[in-house]
Amino acid sequence: MTTENAKVTGPATLTRRNFLFASLAAGGGLLLGFPLTSSLQAAEAPLATPHAYIRIDPNGLVTLILPYVEMGQGAYTAQVQILAEELEVDPSTVRVEAAPPQEPLYASPLFGGQITLRLY
């Protein structure tokens, strides 16, 4: 295509103001598809229970509740070793329990093999 064949139809109708209005309208349309009430309710009502990741039974059994899934990264093994060392107990007395699903007490948006060890 040469410049001789190109036709100029006039000035562009997309101004900065029109672009901003179109962007805001598109962004507002995306927000309508996502409910924000659940996050607002969680922020308004504080949890009645503290963040309890460790339970110690009267007989000395230590239970560690992990909100992360073991998928070969060694998170359960490493967490047991770290907790047993910090509490100065035998690692055989520490057991790992998965956190209940959909429990806001243990919710975290972070995933990954190494992030589990860094968060504790």
C-alpha cells in the first residue's frame, strides 16, 4: 500500500477524555462480575479465636496445623523439624494436620514450595 492510495478520513475521534471514559466503563464492567461482599464482611467482623497453628495435648502430643498442601516440596517434614527444635521435643511427638478448607483463620493467598517455610 502506498501513501497515494491511503485516504485520510479526518482527525481521530478518540481523545484523551474519551479514552479515559471508555477505560473506566470497561473497568467498571469487570468489577460488576466479582462479588466484594465476602471480603468486606471478613474485614468488618474480627475473628473470635486467635491464630492457633499449634496444639499441645496434655499427654505431650504436638499437632501442627498447616494451611498448605504437601506436594513433594518437603514442607511437612521441614515444619516438623523446625517446630520440634523450637519446642525442644522429639520429632516423633509432632504430627501435622491439614487446615480445614474454607476456614478464614488459615486462609492465605500465597502458594509455592519455598514460601511455606518462609512464612513460619
